[in-house]
Amino acid sequence: MKTPKKFRAWDAKLNLFVYFDLRSAFGNLPADIKDEEIQQFTGLTDKNGTDIYIGDIVVLSFAEKIWIGIISWDKYLGFKTNDGGWTSMVGLETHGEIIGNILQNKNLLN
């Protein structure tokens, strides 16, 4: 099964995300949205069934450890922890929970 090519973009004027796919995007997004405000769906969901996007802030609880980090692209798609570590996204669907995103809740990474 192919992963849907879904995106969201932060609309600062309306203070909300606009969700779209590639077919619906052209001509339907505000012109002043910056590239760094567009986030792509990873194809995964968290333990609550919520879609995970690049830029989401996630809590991962596994093997009596807790990490907070951001979903990002580096060389690979992964989970960049708040302590500077880097891990794959294995386990996010069963042990991870989205608590915010980098555009609205950057303070959660402190």
C-alpha cells in the first residue's frame, strides 16, 4: 500500500494548519506560507491513531525510558531527541504520542 502524499501548512494569519494533498494544493493555499511552514505526513500514526507529520513533537515511552523529540528529516526520517540523540521511528506507532509541533509548541523541547 502506498503512503498518501499528505501535507499541512501553518497559516499564521488564521493561527491554524491547512491540510492538503498534492492534487488540492495548487491555487488553494495562501500565497504567503513559507516553505518551512509546510510539513509532510510520514505515513505513520502515533499510539492514539493521530497522523505523524514532520515537525511534530512526540513523547516516546519505551523500556522505562522517556524521550521527547521532534520528527525530522536529516539523512533519514527519524526522531531527534531533546538531548541531541537520534533514533529511527520504530516504536512510535505503539509507544509514541504527539504532544505538539515545532511551529506552535517549540517550548515543549526545553
